[in-house]
Amino acid sequence: ETGVTQSPTHLIKTRGQQVTLRCSSQSGHNTVSWYQQALGQGPQFIFQYYREEENGRGNFPPRFSGLQFPNYSSELNVNALELDDSALYLCASSLTGGLGYTFGSGTRLTVV
Amino acid sequence: QKEVEQDPGPLSVPEGAIVSLNCTYSNSAFQYFMWYRQYSRKGPELLMYTYSSGNKEDGRFTAQVDKSSKYISLFIRDSQPSDSATYLCAMMSSSNTGKLIFGQGTTLQVKP
């Protein structure tokens, strides 16, 4: 399978709930990054995982956490959801040291 | 002040026009400069990347980087209606690979 796939495509959650978003990396890619894209804005870096370890983090609180699995798939977990967490969440995979970041189509999260 | 500034537009041009898209930045550590295209309801797609200063051409697209002015540009020749999308500039320092810093994105509409 080629490309980056994300699930689900859309999600509606209530403030205070927890959510898990999933990403399947492009075949052969060992690094995964997560981004948050608010409406009308560019994506903002949340964190990056390499070999199941977080190796870079943006300006996001600890309630944003992640996992990377041995098959390089990944999860983004957000606890205690706030209204401002409503956004498109993008996963991008790459080979370490490469610039060819391949993005998925994202998960649209709405917090009500 | 944002690290990367990009005029959100919208920019509307007739088919066949030359389009110029621009970004300015403040962080002199940025070494890698990229342009992504994002269609509605899709993830960003890498168009071109450039290392340090200079020009790079790929078909109808030309990317320019002027590090002395902290200014990057993307030119689209013979624009087509299929070029209608949001164009995002992104930058990265060599010490922080994986963390892309995006501009806000410019929405382009090419009218037939």
C-alpha cells in the first residue's frame, strides 16, 4: 500500500472527552510527524516520532501525546478536549534525513 | 510576530497568467525551503524544495530563495484551472529536521 492513510476522516467529540487518531505511514518510511491545521491557517507541528521514540515536539501541552508502533503506524491522543482543538489533524511520514514528507488527507476533529 | 509570513489572498488570475506567490521569514537558521499545494479536503502535497539560496525549476514551477532578504517565491507559468488550490510555504532548519514551519497559505483561483 502506498501513501499515508488516516482514520477516521471526520470525528465529533464533546469538550472534556479524549480522542485517538490513527495514521498508517507510507511503505518504507520510518519517521512520522503530526500537525494541527486550524481553518484558514497553515499546519502547526505537534511532534515527531522515530523508532517509537518522540524526537521533537512543538508548542503543544502534554495532553497531546503520541505513539509509534514497530510497523511505523502511529497514534495521536488528545485528552481533555477543548473547543480550540477543533482542527484538521495531519500525519506526515518520511525517511529519516529526507525531505520527502508525505501527508495524509487528515482527520477533521470538531469539539462541541 | 510569526516566523513565516504569507499573504492569505485570495488571489484570482485568468488562465494562462504567470502567478507569483511569496513568503517572508525571520529565522536565519532556516536552510530548507518548500512549497506545498493543498486542495480542499486533502493533505498538503510537496511541489518543490530548495536548499539554501538559489533557483529551482520543475516544469511550469520555479522556486526562488533569497536568504539575504529572507524572502522566497514560487512562480507558476501558464497557470491552469487545475492549479486552483491553497499554496503553503514551509521551512526547516538543519538542526531541527522534521519540524516544518508553515506559512498561512495563499488561496489561488485560476479562472478559465
